[in-house]
Amino acid sequence: MKAKHGLGCIIVLAGLATASTYAQSTDSGWHYLVEPYLMFPNMKGDVGVATLPPAHVDQDPDDIFSNLQIGAMLYAEAHNERWAFASDVVYMDLESGISAGTVIAGGKAEATQLGWELSALARLSPWMELGVAATYNRLDSELRIDTQGGATLRGGLTEDWIDPSMVVRATIPLGDKWFLQGRGNIGGWGVGSDFYWQAQGDIGYRHSPRTLFTIGYRYISIDYDRGSGADRFIYDVDSFGPTMKVGFTF
């Protein structure tokens, strides 16, 4: 845990060092971005409900999309030359099989997952922004576990929590049309998750003053473990995969 806090401090110090060389622009006009997108996810980790043994999830995009009931993702941002305020909503309704093990013979997991991040960033240089975020997570889960002994165990739980985090974002133009962008979060710290982080890298193309297209890769890691007995909930899962976005600016 000390190393995780140390990484967060390095991010902050790097941003403050850059701030000393930044000359603030006098343009304070606001601009807006609305960006629906798709993520083609892989998921790996462990999910546990109540007294049931933790179930291992290891799904690739083919597995997830074959069991996807509903999926919606939307990013929106308001920014000027100094500040950016953003909302990022991810909603998925999933159903998947459970990997067999020494105790578990199989089973099924159903989950409705909502993640909603609100963030605020300050521009520290022409290419770098630093800020804070809060992510609301809600999981409605149902598990059916078939044991090697022939028994069937069932359980379900609804859990929600908020993960605070620090955010850093870098945007590098590649001429008039193309740009690179990297963004990272680090947080949780036991307020919500024991530890939470995510990173994404994108390459974008500005098709016109009003539209842009972006492809990239995103990695989200959540380590959440709360409660005991019938109220215990474990969600230690990494979600990662390529993304495709279409943005509209005004």
C-alpha cells in the first residue's frame, strides 16, 4: 500500500513541477464534447457473494458480447483553456459461465454493472492536466455455483460504493488533425475499493471542427472486499480491451 500512495505522490509532484512553466491563456471560452463509445472487454478476476466460495471469471470479448444483454457507454466534457469537467458512464448487463476448479464444477454468474465517474481537471501546461475524480460503482449480482460434490449453491447481492481518485491526462497534438492522449487514475484507498486504478491511451483524428474519431485501449482494475458472512461481497476484477469512440464538439 505504501508503494501505491507513493505513485500517487509522484503524479502530483510531476504536475506541480510542470505548472511552474505554464503561461495561462487568456481565452476563457467554454467548449463541449459528447462522445459515445464502445469497449471490447476482457475480464479476469474473482467474484464472491455471501458465504459462497469466490468464483473465477476469465472472459474474452467473444464470451462477453455473446452474453451481453444491454451495454451503453457515454463520455461528456466541458472545458476551457484552464479547466475541464467530465462525466464518464459505463453500463453493462452481463451473464457468463464460471470457471471450473478443485471445488467448483461450473455455474453461472449474472451481473448488472454501472460505473459513473465525475472528474475535474486543471491545466498545468499546454499538454498536461491534473485533477480529482469520484466514481460511483453499483453491482447487482447473482451466482449459481455447481460444486464437484454435486451440490448447487445460490446467492445474490447488490453493492454500491464510491472510489475517489487522482487523475492525470496528457494530450499531444500530431499536426492539425491527429493527436495522442493518455489518461490515468489511481485511488480507492479503502474509502470504497481497497485499491482502484485505470489507464487508457488513445489516438484521435479530427475529421472536422465538429467531429472526431478515436481508437485506443483501456484497463480498469477494481479490488473491492467488504462485509462478512451473508453480507460479504468480493469483486477483484480487471477489465481491459480496445475502445472505439465518436466525438461531437460544440
